[in-house]
Amino acid sequence: MSNTAELLKGAAELFPDEVVTTAHVRHLDLPQGAGRFALITLDNGLDHTKPTTLGPQSLVNLDKAIDQVEAEAARGEITGVGVTGKPFIFAVGADLKGVEVVKRREDALAIGKGGHDVFKRLSSLAVPTFAYYNGASMGGGVEVGLHCSYRTVSRAIPAFSLPEVFLGLVPGWGGCTLLPNLVGADRAVSVIIENSLNQNKQLRGEQVFELGIADAIFDGADFLEQSLIWTASVLRGELEVERPDVDRGEAWDQAVARGRSIADSKVHGAAPAAYRALDIIAAARNGDLRQGFDAEDRALADLIMGDELRSGLYAFNLVNKRAKRPAGAPDKKLARPVTKVGVVGAGLMASQLALLFARRLEVPVVLTDIDQERVDKGVGYVHEEIDKLLLKGRVGQDKANRLKALVTGSLDKAAAFGDADFVIEAVFEEMGVKQQVFAEVEAVVPEHAILATNTSSLSVTEMASKLEHPERVVGFHFFNPVAVLPLLEIVRAERTDDASLATAFAVAKSLKKTAVLVKDAPAFVVNRILTRFLGEVLRSIDEGTPVEVADRALAPLGLPMSPIVLLELVGPAVAHHVAGTLNAAFPDRFAVSENLGRIVKAGKRGLYVYDSGKPELDPEVAALFETGDTVLTEEQVRERALNAIAGEIRLMLDEGVVAEAHDIDLCLITGAGWPFHLGGITPYLDREGVSERVAGKRFLEPGVASIPN
Amino acid sequence: MPRTARDVVFVDGVRTPFGKAGPKGIYHETRADDLVVKCIRELLRRNPDLPPERIDEVAIAATTQIGDQGLTLGRTAGILAGLPTTVPGYSIDRMCAGAMTAVTTTSGSIAFGAYDVVVAGGVEHMGRHPMGEGVDPNPRFVSEKLVDQSALFMGMTAENLHDRYPHITKQRADEYSVRSQEKAAKAYADGRIQADLVPISVRRSDESVGETGWGLATADEPMRPGTTLEQLAGLKTPFRAHGRVTAGNAAGLNDGATASLLAAEDVARELGLPVKMRLVSYAFAGVEPEVMGVGPIPSTEKALAKAGLSIGDIGLFEINEAFAVQVLALLDHYGIADDDPRVNQYGGAIAFGHPLASSGVRLMTQLARQFEEQPHVRYGLTTMCVGFGMGGTVIWENPHWEGK
């Protein structure tokens, strides 16, 4: 048995649940008399909804297939070897479940080395090798092709990427080394770093060709046929494949520097994967593949044994799996159809909601407000936004006409909501106002209609308490900007019934939102955590820590923005209001910053001025501040903030605000943009020891978002 | 409104390699519509001077128009092939003469002035759609003795034809079939067939049938080069005990598709498209369904009469070989020898296969090749028998004809 086989056998034993991919070898006669050809098809035997992956046993199968074609090539029985995939899928890379089970560095090293050892054989056969990217290609799938002599790509491919850095890995089966040597460092940085850190952006077939990753592109309808005809021309020498020279001069360094600045702006140095990938790309300049592959092996092993990757995989599973089956949601069969939506209020939030409902549900949406002017303004906003979508080509003229016709306004609630199945209010955040709105709405809607509130901090139970049918009320808390942030906190009030809740979840799914079930507790999940943590930062400032110091305190976490920038985004007035609500509920933990009160009173929208190009404390704000003389270091502020977050999450879990810590993390990732490498936040708090320190125990079992024991 | 009929030309024709129907066949896991789509795309690739939006119609024939052969195949295949949405399409059925009827019907419309350029072709995936799938013959056929029950089974009609022409013996049919295989093998060796084949990617999941994964079909699967009389003599006669019709002297059950481009001659010249054949006349005729194989005789008589030609004017024949007996019946009628070199020079359906509604265009594509090679020939004809007692004949003029 070869070393590779032994290596992979060990890995396969660790991962008995692998969905194994077969590497079929089939022979065919190429057109134009170009000879006998061996075509390897990667196929896991399932349909296109279960994409082909490359776990250790799958690699063993590919290794065996290469054994066969290598011998045939050596004997002169074939003129070339091709690799392609099952319909719609080429291969989507390593099976991540196989990475999660790894406990020892040597096993992690084996994953990288095993892949290299198999793939690199494709570049050293006695005949040329061809990859035909026929469908979705990611990670290790892309890398199989990079080891081949030539590549073609289907114009119909919707998804092609090296997403490793997005998850917390590097393209470690040749990607970091081969791609820059094929298309130059700058394009490699775009694919490996920029796209990955840009919400895992995928390339389409056309772009794969334009980037020079593929040598030829063909339509989906007869992609394999045309690829094989092209192969015949190449093998017969009728067609010479020309690739532009790679610039190994200064451009290489500039590309790597560009990659670093992208990584800095996205993860702020807090997650290692992008930087490890950039180091390998930088070193690949000398064209030494062997050295590059070894560096990839080491990087993979280090990252697989690192907490950031484990958090990244945990976060990936939350977003891709848990988000699709919300914990605690009732049987979806109970959901009632929603064929018309009412929106109370016609302000900015209400208008954004109307647009979202119209686009996703494609049912009539009626806005109401207290006077015609407001109603017209709200409907006008929606129509303008639809026109913008039309201009950008996001919708066609017919669809734009349809959407505009769906969104109307009315002053007469009875006429507007008489046949509505779902009415959401987005009026002023005041209990009395909201209760009155619901009472008016209940008087006119059909008996089955759901009443939803977009409140961010008021009690949904109290809001429903005066109604005849409080069981139909749910909280439906969106995050701003509504069109961008995926999270929707669905609040079950005390009397909410299962049918109403099921309908709310069904609507959320149609809206393409990530719905998380939360208890009717003050500020629910995201706002409660953010307010608590901002409160601690502001308290440090109030007590005397300079703003810049306090604001830098969380930088090592790599959050999407600093606390003060977050405060400015939320708006000091809103933040102050939510802090007030939480202070009323939990006065011992949530303070109301007097300095923040002064800023709000002075009508300031922010704390910083950006005149010099970077944020500096606004002198007018500085003049408003009254601070103490306790000056903390960044570390002290950070410890205080993290302790507060951990403590608050522990309390929320004990109160049953959500089912599990997983849901807290899912909320923070999808509602606040907190990063994958923190796994939301609880994996980070666990691994930094904050959870134990503050609450005496971890949030997650060892092995969840961490290396199993 | 005064009108002038326009000359119609055959611009180009292609086909898939033909496969054997059934689980072992190359196309067992391939959709019928995909076969047509790939033919249409090949026509466009081979004729880059044709702006796709100039195509006025896509007429695609299939006998069993359900499943992947249903849904108005001409239209759906056009969309799947990437033709502009402005190009319409429809489906045609005249059983075995489907593609031939697609050609004649659209040609009539071109001559009339309704179309400038059309795609006409056909498909039959007899593995996915066995003969007789979903049929529901009116009981009056039998109760009123409108047709004999054997009329529904093509093999039985071939036996009936042997009854009608006792001088066409099994021996003659077998000899003819051996020659068909020989000629087809030679045509392959000479590279006459491959140029008009569209390679088709084929997938196989069942390892009991052969290597699995993706492969490529580049040649006709049913071919049996080297077939001998002795081998044929030993075959069973499945349609009648001690009968004459065997798997060896008939076409098999096959999968495949064809497509052709037709145009008004002036439009072809304007666009710089090749002119491979010029349509002279066509005719269809009905005969007793029990002896459907005799159909080409009256249809050829009609087509010759309409063209003002006699059989002696025809220099090349492409006769569909559904059954050897049916070809021999036509040859006997005109006193043409069984091995006349003008007949089926490349062999025929006994060797290549006969995916029912697709075959008409195969005959034309092959005749077009022969015209090119033989400029001394002025006229040729394509003819075939059709289920339920019909025949179809199309007479073509060779544009390469050198004149007298």
C-alpha cells in the first residue's frame, strides 16, 4: 500500500459517515480520430441537491482511478485523461464534516497531504489531463481541475469559488499555489481573498473564463460534447492554448498587499485564514510548487487545529442548517395562507416593510397612516424603490408594473384591512399608541388575521393584552437595513397560539429571512446584547477612559465596526431610547449614559467627525462630556465588555429567551454581522475562558465549535 | 394577389449517432429532447452565416408525443437550443415519416412564401417510448374489420408483404441485409457518415452494462459489420412461426434524432448558405395498412408524376430499410436489381438503425453527400414506408449536377 493510501485510510477511519464519491473511469473515442480517451466522472450517486464532495474515501477512489489511467497512459493506450462531474455538479470540495471530527494535528496534516498526493498525480501523467467544470465547483473541486493541464468551463455554471478563507481555511489542495501561477497573483487574490471575504461571492462560468482559470468556455446545452471536441483539437495539435504570461514583478507584491488590506478591512487581523493564504500566495511567486504545497499542508493543519476554523464551521452550519429549521417553530402545516398584507404606518420603516412584503410574497400590500400626505409619501417611496430596481435590471418592466400595482395606500383601515390575512404595525414606539392601533385593526380584520408588531423593545404580551384575540399577535422584529440584514426575531407572546406562530414562520421563510424564535423579553436578543455591551463601553467613557481607547478595546475580536461607529449607525437617540427601556427592566445591569443623553439632547447624530479622513472625536461632543477620572486600559474595557456580554447571554439562556446558545450566535451573525471566526460570540467567550469566569460554565459542549476531546 | 412559388433547398442536415433502445443502449439515460437540441445547435454551429432569428419555424417530429417527446417539441427544443424566443416551433407526427413530413410541410410553406428558413427534424427514443406506448386504437378498427389486427404490428405487416410477393424470399431479404451492413461499414471506413454526426455525451449508472460515468457516442451503435448470410439464416422469426422477417433483415428498435435546415433558394443565396439539394416534388400515398411496406410504390409514382419524371431519371435512391422485403418490393416494382449501385450506397437502416420519426432526414443527409460526390447525377429520391399503410417520397435535384 502506498503512503497516500495509508494516509487516506487513516483519515477514512476517523470519518465513517462520509458520503463517498465514486471516480468512474469510462473510455471513449474522441472525435476527429484523436484517439482513445479516459474520462473520470466524479459522482456521489445522489441527485444534484446533494453535491459531490471529496472526503478521504472519495480521494482513495480518485487515487485508484488515477492508478488505472496512469497505467493506461504509460502503455500508450490512451491519448488523454479528463475529469468531470455528475449533472449540474463538478465537485464542491472537501467534506467539512470530515474536518470537524479531526482531533490531532497529524490527522489534520493528513487531510492536506492526502489531497495533494492524489491531485498532483494529474499533472504528471504521460498524457495531458483536462478538467471539464460542468457545474458547481468549489474548493477542492476547483483544485482538482487546477492540477490538470487544461480546463474548460460551462457558461451555465452558477457557482465557482475557493471559499476556504470564508470558512477559516486556505485553499490547501493546491489552490493557493497553483491559481496565482496560472492567472497571476492579483486575480488569485480576488478569488481566494476578496470573493471569500465578500460573503463568499461566487463566480459564474463567464468570469471563470475571463479570469483565465479556464482555457475555453462552452454553453451548458452541449458542454461536455464541445469540451471533448475541443480536447480532440488540442491533442491533434490543431489548437494551441495560449495563456498570458504571469507578471512576477512588482505586481505580485502589490496584489498581496491589496489582499492584506482587504483582509484588514474585513477581519481586522482577528482571523488567521486570509493572512495564511496571502503568505502562501506571496511565496508562490517563485513558481516552486512543491514548496507551496508543503506550506499549504502546514497552513491547513494549523487552521484545522485552530479555534477560528471550528467557530467558522459552527457558524456556517448555523446559517446553512439551523436557520432553515428554526428551533421551537410549530408544525408548518398549521400555517395559514397570507394573500394580502396590511402595514400600519407609512414612515420609512413601514415603507421598507411594504416593499419587502410585495417583492417576496407578491400579494397586495396596503399602507395606512393618519393623513393622505403620509400615505402618499409612503407609497411614493415604495414606487421609487421599485423604479430603482427596474433601472438596475433587478426586475423587468412587467414585474415592476406588478409590484407597483400591489402596493397601495389608504386612510380607511376598514376598507384596507377587511380582507387582509396579516397586518404589521410600524408606528411610534409607545405602548399606548401601539395598543390603540391594534384595537382599531382588530375591529376591522377577518377573524383569522395575524397582527404583527415590529417593535424593537416593547412587550408584545402587553401590546396584545387589551385585544379580544391576543392569541393572534406575534412580534416580527426586523433589522435595519431591512433589505440587507437576514435576521428576523419572531416573538412569541404569552398568549400567541401555534397557528399564528406557524404563519409567522411561513411568512418569514417567504421573505427569505432567517427567523429565530424568541421569548417576549425586553429588547429580545440582538438589541439586548448590543445595548449591554455598548453600555459598558459608554460607562468606561463616562468614568474617564478616553473615547479612542474605549473604542479600540474590542478591535482584537474583528467585529464589523467599532462600538462608537455602531452607536452612530444605530443613532444616539434610538440607542438612548432602547437603553432606557432596558434600564427600566434591568436597572442593575443596564445604565443610561448621561453623556449619551447630552449628545441626544444636543441633537448630535454622531460622536466623531471624519474631516481628516479618519474618525476623530467631535470637539462639540467633547465639550458636552462630563467624565470621571477612572482611566481604563483597552484590555480592561474589553474584559468589562466581554464579561457583560457573557453574563447577559447566560441570563438570557436561563430566562429561556431562546432555545440554545446556538440561537444567540445565529442572531448575532445574521442581525449584527458578527463574524464567523467568533462563531457569533459564544464560541469565542468559551475559548477565551470568559464564560467560565463569569458564569462558571461554558455555553457550548466541548467539541461544538471547538476541537473535540 | 399574384404569387410565385419559390424553390426550396436543403441547406444542411445532421443527426445523432443512432443507439439501441433499451437498458443496454447508449442513450438509456439520455433524454429525447436533448438529442434534438444538440442536432439543432450543431446546425447553427455549422452554418454561422445564418442569423438564428432568421429561422421562421422549428418543426420536429416524434411518433410518441409524450414525456420528453411531448410538450410541443419543436417549440421547447428551440428554446432549449438557445434559439431566440421569437422563433416558433411545433410538433409533427406521421410515424416513421415524421421527419420527412416535417421537411415536406415546411418546404411547402417556404414555397408558398410563409417561411424563409426552417429547421425540420425528428426524434424517437424507442427505449423511453416503446412502440405502441399509450396507444388506444378505436375498437371499430377490429369490429368493423377496417384493418386486420396485424396492421398494428409492423413486423407482421412485413410478413404479410412476403405473402403478397412470394418471389421475395427470406434468402433475398437476408442477402440484401448482408449487403446493407457491408455498404454501411464501407461508408464508415470511407468517412462518409461521420461528418454529419453530432457527438452526444452519454451517462451510464448501471455497471452491469459497461463502464460507468460519462461517455461520448460518436458512431451508430446498431451496426453489425461482418454479418454473414449464415448468421442471418439462424435467427428467429419473432412475428410468425417459420416466417421470414428476422432482427437481421429489419431495422431494430432504436434511439436517435435528426435535424435539417431548409430555405428558400433565394434566401439561401442571400445569406451565403450552402445549397446541397433542391426540392423537386413530394408525395404521400395510402395503401392497405396490413401491407404498409408497399407504401413507397404509390407515393413514388405520385411524386414522379408530379415532377414529370420517370424512374429512369433517378440516379440515386435513399430508401428507408424498415424491412428488407419492403425495399425489395419497391425495387421489383421498377425492375431495379437488388444490388443496383444507385440504391442505398451507404447502406441503410438495417445497419444504422431506424429511430422512427427521425429517419426521413437521415435519408436526405446521405443523399446530399452522394450528390456532392456524384455531380453526374441530376435527380435522386428519398422514400420510406409508414405505419398504418402509407408511403412517402421526396424527389431532389442535385445542385452540383454538371449538366449534359
